[in-house]
Amino acid sequence: MKYMIEEDPKALNAPLLRAIFDSLPLAVLIHDLDGRIVDVNERMLEMYRVDRTAAFEFSIEHGYSGPKAPLESLPELWRRAVAGETQDFAWEALRPLDGSTFEVDVHLERIYVANQNLILASIRDVTEDRAALNNLRRARKRFEDVAYASGDWIWETDRKGKLTYVSPRVEAYLGYTPDALSGRHLYSLLCPQELPAVRAHIGPLVRARHPIIDHESRYLSLGGARGYSLMNAVPKFDDVGIFDGYLGVVKDITERRNAEQQLRLFQRVVESAIEGIVITNKDAEIIAVNPAFTTITGYTANEVIGNTPRLLKSEHHDSEFYHHMWHSLLHEGQWSGEIWNRRKSGESYPEWLSISAITDHEQGPTHFVGVFHDITDSKLKEDHIRFQALHDALTGLPNRVLFYDRLHVAIQHAHRDGTELGVLFFDLDNFKNINDTLGHSVGDTLLQEVAVRVTTLVRSEDTIARLGGDEFVVLVKESPRLDIAVSVAQRIRESLNKVFQIREHEFFVSTSIGISHYPKDGTEPESLIKRADLAMYQAKSGGRDGYRLYRPEMDAGASERLLLESQLRRAVDEHVLTVVFQPKLHLTSGKVRGAEALVRWRNSEGHMVSPADFIPIAEQSGLISRLDEHVLRTSCHHIVPLLQSGFSDLHISVNLSARHVGQSDVVARILAILDETGLPPENLELEITETTLLDEFERVARKLRALADSGVQISIDDFGTGYSSFYYLKKLPIHRIKIDQSFVRELTVDNDDAEIVSSMLAMAHGLGLEVVAEGVETKEQLEFLAARDCEEIQGYYYSRPLAPEAFTAFLSAQS
């Protein structure tokens, strides 16, 4: 820190520097090189909510660091600081007494004061600036009310230097009574390491019988405490002029020496502070600044000392702003707030400034201390956070919140002006396949390119937003005719139909688009978006890669789905769903070796509901897990008696949905059902689809291994329709695969299907897996599969799914 007077540190205003030190909005801890705290400022005590006594009981490693603080990095940070490298890092701090945590920026720097290497830790919590300034003002007031008190003690020695008299005040400083010191040499009260220097300085004076003037040395008290003393002494002579010893007075200057050391320390702290500091006299003339001031403003100390802070004034504030600032300073003693100032380069910048008045009780304010930091980065982060809150992180498009807001405003304007609006809802057809086959990074890049293409198709006053996943929505303002929204939809479709080149991949995508119109299809954002969404699903149902306009009957279709879900939920609750069994024939032995359990539902009106209708609803509504367990439990109850009656090799196959596999307790629940019903795990086969393995492969694999370890067999259902990766077959406890009926249906008339099925059989057998072909309906299909050593078949050629009683009869007839 630069002062007007620099030659003599004693000439500096110690109370002023102490006030500055305790008024800084950053916590300061002074450590020795071993990490022990030797001093802290008032801000530290406030920030960590400890008193001065307790503050020294903790350390950065033990007590002042929160659970998220990377303590493993602390030794290296400390080592670098000790080596002289300045360290700046973020940290999670802990208030050790109440356990609360807060985030801080830490500045570590080695300093050299009073022949001692120390580590300075500056800690800033920007959320407590106002509280710090209030504490600064109170601390300064307390500091000014404290009076410095001192006392002297007198001694007398004989000509050999032994004490013959000590005044009673010695006990207050050294702990010795006068009688206890009688006869002891004066040197015995000094620290042993002081003796050589003392003898070298005082010895010649004593031998020459000269006075001893202002000799400083360190003493050692009875309790072992060390302090500093200032000694003055004169030689004594008897009546005939013979030397008779010395008479002296000792002043305890420990506090003064410590104060001088702290004065140098505080000066170093201010110089090392990362906050800009400026001190003015009562006339607002700058008398001192610290290096951080120059770093932030660009002005050196020589350029600003003697000037006023008006040098930094920008044009962002009017006279009323500065009038309020000075009113607070003169009447309340402090002011803090955000202010725009100007650097030497002419650039305006925002800063958080705190100004405190240092007052004299008789003269009023004598100085003003300003502490500030540049908040340009903070302002930019605030703007970025605001942008992120209203925009999609991947594409930069408006998100759902911003789109709803813009649509709400657009509806208000359209209602006022009598105009109309169009809302387009679209997603990418089969987008999940791109993620599953090429990876999420390619999928993300595709979404970004889609956003770029569509943005170029809409006007600046329109809005395109990403709602999530691959779902996008477009607001077309002032659309007086439906054909305008339709034209936008056609342009989007045509644009997305063009080839996408992402890394080494080249592919085409299609989109399904739904369109709703204000005010015909709704007058609220929710209804317009919902109906555009319904229209989009109609476009998908109609074959994808197209668009649909919303029609009222679409709501009826949605209502039907809700009604079907409600009826399905009731059917599951009331256990009215039934289970049928489709036998599986072992081709080599010609025997029934197992059966697949299939669920059937006859509704309250007596109509059979197709699984193709209610299974997707069960998956979407979350009922599928209960449905799976119902089928498993019911199957076990039917199969166990068959095992006991002689069909001990019978295996029952039960489908396990992807959603059910994703539950954390699925293994325990399945094994509990087996234990409850008495079905041996070896007689259960769980069928999972390939898509089940696409998400969180390792987590699913652990569950399948746990089931396999218990004896349960695992098969891959509908093999060939999903990812078709033989990686699964190598890494998972798979016992068999089931070839999907879509390949079996045409294998005798379609060479491609025949080649695919033959390859599947060969690769599976090469891996030691059995193969089940489903959907076998003709003798030619059976012969084709048997010729290629397919182990099992199931399908209408052999048997349709059978009710439990019919299945039992079927087994008995076969045996």
C-alpha cells in the first residue's frame, strides 16, 4: 500500500490501519508455515461465527472446511504457497460451531514480516458485504474506545549486577514477587538466546560506567511467557565515587512491539488484498491506494494521490445518486452499493463499492475508506444464468417457459388486434433409433442442426422452441389463414428431409407435425399446444413424415385412451386379467418342453381387448410392472402342480418389460414371488427385449446376472428387431434367443429372411445358445428350421395359446 509517508513505519497511523484491516469485507487468517493460525481479523470471526478464543482452536483442514471442500488438494496448495507461489482457489467453508457452510474464494500468499515467514489467507464471501461493512464500523468504534495502558517497574543492582531492589509492579509483568528476585542477576530475567547480544551491547557500557539508554530486549516471565522490554539505567556511585551498581527502570513494550509488527503485517495485508482499497482525507483527497486499485482502475498511486475519486466518475449516474451517497456517509458513516466507474482506458465497468467514514469524536470524519471489487464477470454470469433459465442448453432455442410466455403475450395481442396465430408441434420420427445406434452425441448434434435449419425458415417475429428430447414447437404470429401455418409445416418437412452429414454418418430423417390455430382450436397456451401435440400423434399414426391439422374428434381419441387406461387399472386392481399358455415344441425330442405365458383381457362389457392396445398403455401409465408380476404369479400357481404331477422339466417363459427391469428391487420381487409360489428358479425363463438393454446396460446386466445366479434362465425376445448386437450375448447370462416371427413368416419365400434366420442360428450355436423360433405356422417353416438345428418352435402350426385347463389337458395328451 502506498502512503504519503513511507520512511518510518512508526509514523503510520496504526489505529487507522487496524481499522482498515478489521473493516475489510474479506476474512484474513495469518498462519505460520506449519499452518497454525497466529492472527485473524474481525471479518473472519464474523464470517465463521467464532469468537477470538475459539478461532485459534480450528484450522483450514480441521474445522473451517465443509464436506465438499477438496481437502486432498490442500497439502499441494499449501506447499506452493510456502514456496512463494500465490494461490487463488474456490473452497467450501464451514462454520465449525453451527455447522453451516458457504462458498468462498481463497487467496494464499507468503509474506515476510519482522524476520518471520508467514502465510496470509484472504477469504471473500461476496454475499456478506453489507454485514462486513456494519461489522467494520462497529469494530472501528470499539477500537477507538480502547485506551492503551502501560506501567513501569524499577530495579537496582549491586556492582556485580545482582538485584538488590525490585518495585512491586514487577509481579504484574513477570509473575515474580520482589523477594523472589532479590539476589538474582538481572540477566537471569532475559530469554537465554538474548544473552549474547545483550552482553555485547551492555558489557562495554557497564565497564565504562556509562548510562544505558533505550535498550530493548526480550524477557521470560515466571510462567514462560515472552515479552519485550525497554530499559533505561544509570550507574550509581558511593560517596567516594566508587561504582556501586545500576539504577534502572523497565517499561513493558510487548504491546507496542506487537502493534508495530501487526502494523507492518496489516500494511502487507492491505497491499496483498484482492479488493481495491482507496483512502481519502476528510476533504475527499486520495492519500493512499493499494496495488489492487491500480490493477482494477489502471491508475497508479502517483496518478491519483492528491486527486479526488471524481477522477473515476462515469456518466452512468445522475447527481441525485451521488447526493444520496454522501448523505449516507455523513449521517450514517457508511454507504455500499453497485456503481459504475471508469478505468484509465475510458472503459466503464460495474463495481461493488463500500465506503466507511473513520471518525474522530471531536472533529467528525477524518478519513474515508473505500473498498471495491470489479463485478463485470458477475454481471456477465447473471446475464448468462438468465439466458439459461429461458433457453434450451443444447440448441440455444427458447425453452418451454419462454415459449409459453411468448405464446401467452401473442394471444393477448391477437385478441386485441383481431388477428390469428398458428402453433406447430413436431418431433423427429424414430429419433430414438439414432441415439441407440449412433450414440447420444450424434443425436445431440442432429438436434442442433435441426434447430439451425428450422430457425432459418421462420420470421424473426415468430418463435421456435425446444420443449425437450426431440420435441419442437413453432409459434407463427399473425397467421390469418391456415395455409400459412401449413406452408411453414411443409417447409420444415422439406428442409428436414434433406441429407444430414454428421461426422462420418450420412442419413435422412423425417418429421411428424401437428398444427393448431388460434382462436379456432383454443384460446389458452396449454390448449393450443396440447391440440397441436394430438394432431402430431395423428400424423405419426397416419404413417409419419407428414402433418395433420387439429380436429375436435382427436380429443375423443385421447379420451378413449384415458378411459382404456382407467379400465385397465381397475382390471389390474381386481385381478380380472387372465393368463394363457402357448406350448413350445422341442424339435429333437418332439416333446413339449415349455410354454410362454401370455396375458389376456376381457373388459366389463365382455369384449376381448387386444394386447396391442392395452400393453402400450400399461407401459406408458406405469402399470406394466404390476402386470408383469400378475402374469408371473399366476403362471407359477398353474405350473407348480404340473411339475409335481410329473412334468418336472417344464419351463414357463414370462415377459419382463423394460420399465420393470429398471426398478431397483426387481430381483428381490421376482425371487419373492418364486419363494411364495414354490416354483424352482430353474423352471422359470424371463424374456426381455433388446431395447431393454440399450439404456444403462451395466445396471441391467447386474440384475440379470443376479437372477441367473439364482437359477433363473434369461432369453432375448424378438431378436433381430432391435439393436441385434451379439455383444449382449457375450456379456450377459443369456441362455437362448427367440427369432421374431417377422423373419419366420417369409423365410420360405424370401431369400433375405432365410439368410438372416440361417445366420442367427449359426451365430447363436457358435456362442453355445439355444434358439426358439416363434410364429411358426406352416410345415415348410418347421422343416426349414429343423434342418438348421433350431431347438424349439412355437406358433399356430403346433398350438394356439391355451387356457390353463386346456394346457394341462394338452400336456397329458402329448405324454
